[in-house]
Amino acid sequence: MRTQVAIVGAGPAGLLLGQLLEQHGIDTVILERRSQDYVLSRIRAGVLEQGSVDLLDKAGVGTRMHGEGLVHDGVEFCFDGDKYRFNFRELIGRTVMVYGQTEVTRDLMHAREASGAKTIYEAEDVSLHAFDGDHPKVRYVKDGVEHDISCDFIAGCDGYHGISRASVPEEALRTFERVYPFGWLGVLVDRPPVADELIYAHHARGFALCSMRSPTRSRYYVQVPANEAIDSWSDDRFWDELRRRVDPETADNLVTGPSIEKSIAPLRSFVAEPLRFGRLFLAGDAAHIVPPTGAKGLNLALNDVGCLAESFTEFYRDKSSAGIDHYSERVLKRVWKAERFSWWMTSILHTFPDTDTFGRRIQRAEFDYLVGSKAAQCALAENYTGLPV
């Protein structure tokens, strides 16, 4: 089989890259080791920056997002019961869109099916070859038969545990990582959200977040130790703990119910450098991970493939390698700024095992400074709604 760009991974990053390239007549094949149903069953957050919304519109997959997504003008921060709302629209004229990552993936799948472009699900034993030369190749097994895909470029969009980054020689890769000593225990419930916008809460007992997937489905989180056992958390225990950590008004208005999904997500910061290795390019979680506190993971992935699509299009249309030559440098500048913002949000909103009374007073001072400074609020709004590409 021959294609121009072989894309490894059929999550939102790989599917969006395929959609953008197909719009410019660039042939792609997407390989995914899981089934289509499995990919759609993965529950992920979905706070979209303004730039991500614009990019999905550009890809022609924004209709349902605008019909069903929830536009949020701001967020609320709560510190030991004191609450303050930051209005992004008033501060900088931008907003965010709450639209689940699963729904983004579904829209992109439908668009790819409609285009007739090839996606191979349940591809086993995927391996990358000769990407340090001019004729890279991707090999995989399907239904017991081995296949080769010859291509011009390989885009690794297969996540943190995927084969793409693992295929890079160790000496060619530099990684940076911080693992946090806690995770987020999340509960999904078919009940109306407690508020119209997200509420981020800091409490001496730990962080909490009130969010939503739709007007009738809510997602709530509480900070737990990294080694916490999910079985030790009944629904009743979760709701009781959430009420303790939010402000009294939110606790009183909370509509509880049986969880339809419950899981614990570890928190880490991770960046790999560079993101280009000959004809192999890394994007999304294959290249970087952020704590979910700043809602940056999906947005960084979409930004990566937006830049990569521009670079490949420039290569084929203009016979120029300038875009692909500068892809890594260009993307990493934005990645590190998002890593900084996510680290900052995590630092001020969570309790750490080694945080003493001085540390908590510093966190409180940070909150008070935000409340009292228009400049600090604008910086929060700029980062949360998305820095320029």
C-alpha cells in the first residue's frame, strides 16, 4: 500500500490531521490498534479553546459542536469557601466551548467515513521503519496477515504509550517529566450541573472540580492520593467529600445520583524534545502530557496537528520544507507555555503532602492577588482560552 502521510492513532489528533490533509488533496491512511467502538468509549474531558473551535470549523466538523456545545464566558475559583468568577469575555473578548472529546472524535470519524479515506482499526504489531531516510514505511498485522505502507511521512498521534515515540532511538530524544503525588477521582452522573460554568475549588482537604458534559450530564472530581484504590470510594462517600470541599451554596445546590462511570486519573507533566525525527513527527500525547487542571491536553493536540497539516500542505503545494523544518520548534514554544500554565493551576489549587502553613498562605495570597488584579485576571483569561498559535 502507498500513501503520502501515514498517521498512527485514530484519536482526535490523528483524525483531525487526516481531515485537514484530505481537504488539500493529500492522501492519508490512519492506523489504530483499537476498535472503533473502543476509541469512542474512552471518556475524556472537553473544554475547547477558541482556537480549537476555529480549527474544527476550518476542518468542516463544527456543526454539531455549535449546536450541542456549551459556550462558557468564564470560570469560578473557590478558596476555602470564598468564590470569585472570572469573566473571560469581559476581560479579553474570548470564550471556551464545553464539548466532550468523545464527541469531537465522533464528528471527525463521521467526516472521514464520508470522505472515503482509509482508516484501519484493530491494526496489530504496528512498527515504524526507515523514517531516518527518504522512504519511510509502516508495518502492521491485520487478521493475521502482515502489511506494509510506504509513505512520505509518518505522523505519530498514538498517545503517551504508543509505538511512535518508542520507535525513536533513545539517544535522539530528551524528555522532561514531573509526576504529581495525587490523582483525580472522577464521577460521571446523569444529573444537571450544579452551575452554568466550571468551578475550581481549593480546600485544606484537597482540590475539587465541578464540570459538565451537557445540560443533563455532569462530571465531578476530587483530589485523592496517587495510590488510592477506586473500590474504597462509594458514591455516597464521593458526594460527601465533594460537598466538604466546595462553597456552601454549591454544596446545597448539588444534585447527586448514581455514578455511571468512576475512575482515577494520575497527574503528570511530560514533554519530549524534539518532535521531528527525519520523516517521523510526534503530535499530541505522544509528545507531551499536561495535568488536566488547565484543560490543555486536547487543545495542545489539536494545535499540534493544525501546525503539522499546514507544514505538510506547504511541502506538497509549494515544494517547501520550511514548515516541516520548523514544526518542532514552533509547536514546543506553545507546549511549554501550556505546561507552565497547567503547572501553575495545579500548584495553587491542590494540596501537596509537603505543603506547610507557609505554603498554604502563599496559595491564598495567589488567589487574593487574582481577585484584586485586573492584569492577573487577563493573564488567566489569555492562557485559559488559549494563547495564539
